[in-house]
Amino acid sequence: MIKRTTTKVTYRASSDIAFIKYWGKKNKTLRLPENGSLSMILNGLDTVTTVEFSQKLSKDDITIEGESDAKEVIRVVRHLDRVRALAKIELFAKVVSENNFPKATGLSSSGSGFAALTYAATRAAGLKLSEKEASILARQSSGTACRCICGGFVEWLDGETSPTSYSESIFPANYWDLRDVVVVVGEQKKKISSTRGHKSARSGKFYSVRQQHISEKIRRLKKFIKKKDFTNFGELVETEALEFHSILLTSQPPIIAWHPGTVEVMLAVQELRSHGLEAYFTINTGFNVHVLTLPKHEQQVRKKLESLPLVQKTLLAKVGEKPVEIKNHLF
Ligand code: DP6
């Protein structure tokens, strides 16, 4: 292996929200999902990561949000190993990563985190990957990261092999001005990680039913996005979220991701619609809620949701772009 001198590189990447969820893996090592998925990148829920490979280090030195003993550190080292193998270097790396939103609460911080790491580490190692290559590499660290490599509205294609399982942008960020009011009802770490949850995906009776209809659902949702048909889009996204949670609730062991505040928000969103404010919810494996709405309703939706007793705060995300290199290094 060649030892090379490398430079310090910093990337900012945004998280995403899946409209049609990735759930279950047909290959755990390669992280090939059981089904395709669709999402929107979230400008405003960002991770910044700086990477530098150095001859001076005798092991990887990783700090995530000020912590060096976090569980994610092992995953980061494994991903650096993939980058080292690709770049044919033996150097250890210093990595510092910061989010501007709560991690491990169902807001896909691993998606933005590993997308930023993929770009920063490959560039720092002297590689220049195409978007498709970056998506394939990011996928192996975290499924969501495979989508967060792209911008705008994103589809993760349901490939059977590693080279065919990657994401692409189906519409750019400026195609449709949607808003995601992210409703924070808690900042504590969720009890069950998505990675663990994926393992029990098939354990309930309803999973096979979901799988039979999922390609059709993706096809329909793409059509609604193309037509900017917010009502049909929102109804389908909300139905998918509830269907996804019925899979979680009926898994063995069951996964009850919701907190009381989660249910309060879900009911409030349905109530908003009865007053003519179009908004629809979706939830990942955490308890915080994504509420999708149109710019004209955003302020009222936020005001109403922030007034709920169990809501701590809301964050606002617009449709985001793909990761960008920035000059403000974290060390
Ligand atoms: C429910 O990407 O977090 O948010 O691949 O093990 O890192 P790993 O899992 P992860 O799973 C995300 C699951 C989901 C749905 C989605 O974002 O598509």
C-alpha cells in the first residue's frame, strides 16, 4: 500500500425524510434494502464533518458532537477502512463531526453524518468519486446516507447487487417548494436504533403484504410529486407512515417508537386539516415528527404545533441540495 500526504477536507451534508421508507435488508453486509425508497433532502438539518489523514496518528481519532466514545465511532472506523481500501492508503484519520439538530431521535442524523463523511474522507484520501460511486460507498455505512449523497427529491433504486443499489435525484431541490416542520417532542436517544430494527423487519405478519405493494406505491408517489399534487402526495405519505409503524408495532419484539407527544402531534395535524390547513405527518423509528406542508401554511402550522403542551420546539427544513465542500474546518 502507498502512503500519501493528504489534505484536510470539510463537507456539509443534509439529512432527509423518507416518504416511502427503507425497511429491512436483503443483504446486511452490503446493506442492500428489501425495497426501494423515496425521500426529500432537508436543508436545515445538517452535519458538518472534517477529515484529515495523517502520518502523525497511530490510530483513528474520532469526535462526534464532542464525544469520542460514542457507539457510532466503530461505524466511522469501518467506513474509513472502506475509504482506505479504495484509496490504497494506510494512514489513520482525524475526524470531527457536528450536527445542528438532535441525533438518534428519528431525524436521520446517520444519513447526513455518513454522507458528509463519505465525501470528506474520500476527498481527503485523494479520491474523486462520481455521485453514483459515492452513493454506493455511503450505502455501506448507513442506508439513509445512500440517499443523502444526492440533492432534492431522491429515489434509492431497488438493485439486487451492490453496483445497482444506489440513489439518484429524481427532481431538483427547486422543483417543488415543500416545507418540513420538524416537531421535536424529545431529545433523548431513541431506545431502538434503526439498524437493530431492520433485523426484525420480517418478523411480523404484515411485512409481506407491505412488500407486495411497495413498488406500486413508489410509482404513484413519483407521479404525485411530478404533478405537484400536494393532497394526494400528503395522503399517501401519511398512509405509508402509519403502515410502516404497523410493521414496527407487530414485529417480534414489538417496536413502539412513539412518545405521548408524537401522538399529540399526529392528532393535531389531522385537526389542522379539518380547518383547511394542509399538512401531513410522517415518522421514522424515533418519536419526533416530520410535518410536511406548503409555504403558505408553514407559519400557522408551526404556531399551532408549537402551542401543544408536549412539543419542545420546531425546526424548519426546506428541500435541500446535495453535500457541499466548505472551507470552515472543525479543527
Ligand atoms: C425508518 O438508514 O438508519 O428511517 O442502514 O442500518 O443505518 P441503517 O439504517 P437507517 O434506516 C432508516 C430507516 C427509516 C426509513 C428511511 O429513512 O428510509
